[in-house]
Amino acid sequence: MTEDVVANAGQTNSKKVGWEAFVKQDVLNFMMSHNLQAITVDDGGGKKGVIKRTSKGDFSVQITSNETL
């Protein structure tokens, strides 16, 4: 479960979405619909996404991950 985010977890036909796609789509859409300036999401397993609105009105997306080998 730490590798993928499950969209619509309550439904039987769940669609798995990669972390990067989740941040760039769902989180960005949430941020824009609520007119937020910045948002940070963390999956608790080492993956983190930060989206910030720039002074020009664009969005800056930063995605990081930590992996233990």
C-alpha cells in the first residue's frame, strides 16, 4: 500500500494511482479548488509532495522519496 495510493478505496473496482500522478492531479486539483497557496502531502512511508503557487500564478511541484536499501 505504501507504493500506490488507492483511489475510491470504498469501491470494489479500485483504481491504483501512482504517487506522482496523485500529487500532480488530485492534490493539485484540491489546492486549486480551495484557492490555497501551498500544500504538503506525506504518505508516512517516505514519500512527500509539496505544491506551491509562485508569484506569477504558476504552480511549483516538488516530489521526494526516501528508500531503504
